[in-house]
Amino acid sequence: MIAALDVGLKRIGVAICPDSKIVLPQNAILRKNRNQASGDVDAFLKEWKVKTLVVGVPKGGSSEGEMTRRIEHFVSLLDFQGEVFYHDEYGTSSEAKEMMMGKIRQKRDGKVDSIAAGIILQRWLER
């Protein structure tokens, strides 16, 4: 099983790919603090028996270094023994918001974050 994370400061978008073809966004993980969020991500990875993890990181932009460092630190808190790949997340949140236009009101429930995680995973699979 392959999973992807779109790590944000308030929510963590998650998506899975059971067969290397179909990407399924899941319910986002709300982030109260690092320890709670890493514990919830660990539980998600164990529940789905994830072997490969794809994590979105920003490429380019003024905050690239800081955000990449924060994301890599967050991943280091996970109790995950599988392979980890970092993949460019540029534009995924905007693309996810566009995909949701007219379907749901822009709530802060994490749907957009998980769709962005799905886009990251889809791009990684197509690389």
C-alpha cells in the first residue's frame, strides 16, 4: 500500500493507493500539536499497512527551506519503517480547490488537503 501526506500547519491531507493505479483521498488529520498529529498519522499508516510513503514538499518559493525542514522533522517523528519519498507539491492545493469549485463550500474540514495529497500521489506514480 502506498500513501501520501500533504503536511500543513493545521491539517494533514492523506491519500492512499492500494493498486498503483487508483488514488483515494481519505479524511484529513486535524493537527492540534506535533505529537498528536504524528500519533494519528502513525495509526493511519498502520491501519492501511502502508509500505511506501510519499510526502509533499514545496519546491521554489520563499518558504521552501523552512517548510521542507518542518515537514522532514514531522516525518522523523513517525514510527514508520517503510520507504519515504519526498515529491514536489507545487500547485496541488490550488488544483484541489479548483476541482472542488461548485461541489462543496470551502470548509476547513480537510477535504481540499486530502485531494491535494491525492494529486501529489498521482504525480509521483506518473513520474
